[in-house]
Amino acid sequence: MLRLHVGSAQISARFGDIEGNLGLIDHWSGHAAACGVEALLFSECVLHGASIAPESLAQALSLDAPACRQIGEMAGRHGLTLLVGFNEQDGDKLYNSQLIAHPDGTLQAQRKHALNGQELANGLTPGPVERLPIRIGEFRCHVAICADWGAPAVQADLDRQGCELLFLPTAGGGRRDDMLRAETLDTEAGLAAYVVRMKRVAFPFESIDYCLRKQRAVVTCNGVGDNGFDMCQEGHCTIMDRTGELRGLIPGAPVLEYQRSALTHAILLKPAT
């Protein structure tokens, strides 16, 4: 059996603090590397505090910007592939992208295709349907960003390319006021609300059928915490093998006081050919 050690790091990134967010990415990359992780996923737009607001898009970066090159340096120093969400600028166009930084210094950017109405209204451009091929060890890997997961054309392209491992960064959440508070769990209504929310973010039931039917492993990562500006993420990270077995999990945290940065990692297997 061929093996690949993968990880998912949910971090509490802040709007407008690219340097601080880079520090968090470096910290958790070092922690993952010490555990033997070979590829580490961070959430959608994490470098910008999980925000696609106009103020955040004004800080969009080119693929060769110093911050992106710094992530490339981290990948080389820690000896693993890093997948980091960022707002990308290419000429006069803006994209919601995932930076793929390889240990040899190579940088790629997968652009999100299935943009929502707010992303389009804020001036983001849809990326291509075609997924960039990413080779990590002996695994054929690709990236689908958030709503790309539900785009039939993207899934068809993954099938066409024989994707074996899909990285799925997301930024699903709301605002700070949307989060539950610890004190509300003392009430019946609060407990009921907590159970409803946790049914959505506690276990990736919808991935079991997908992984089995596609014979494809999936690594997901959502951000966590208040970004200090416009968003508060619930967290939720999973690693599921091609067999539909859950190998790694950070359950979502809809209670504000319980949110924290964390790492999950696991070894994925596939038959040798």
C-alpha cells in the first residue's frame, strides 16, 4: 500500500493582519512537520482572515508577492506541501485562490470557480473549471474551494483527471453575533440550538458516500474564530480515506468561547499499482 501523511490546520486568522496570519501558518506548519505530515491544508482565504469584503480584496496579492514567497519558504524549511487560501490579484482581476507551495519552492494557485453572489458583487472573477494537477508523493491530488464541491463541471473534471485525493478548503460561517454563547447552554432552548448546529458540523456524513463511490480521499478545512472584522467561523476539519473511513476530525465549535486553533492529521492509503 502507498501512504501519504496529510493534515488539516484550522487557525483563528485575523483580518488585516497578514504578518500575524503568516506567523500562525508557520507555527502550525512546524507542528505538523514534527508529526510527519507531508501535505497540510489551511482554510479558504485564511491569509486575509477568511474575508472577501472589499476591504480585504484591496489587500489581494499576486502569486509572486513577498507573503506568497514566504509561504513557499516555509514549505521548503518544514519539508511539506502547504495549501493556503488567499485573495489573489492577477493584473486587473481578483480571484479567491488556494496557494499550493511545494517543498522545492514551486508555487501554484488554484482559483475558485463556483463563486456566490457576494463574491461576484465584490468583484471576484470565476476561475476555470479545470483543476490544477498536484502530485504529492504517489497521489494525484486536486483542490476544490468551498462551493466548487457542489459544481458538477468541477466534479466531472476531477473524475476525468482520476483525482485520488481532494483538498477542500472552506470558510463557512457567519458573524460573531451568530455564534452561540456558553451561557446559553444552561437553557433548554440553548441546548436544542447547540444540538442542531452540531449535527451540521460534528461529522462529515455526506462524505462517506462520495469517498466510496469516487474511490477518493477528502481533506477539508474550515477556519475558526472571530476575524475581528466581518466574519466568525465555526471550524470543522476532516480527513476521510477513499474507503469512507474517518481518519481525522476537528468538530465544529458553534460556541464562541469554545473556539480554538487546532490540527488533525492522518495517514491515507491506496493500493500500489
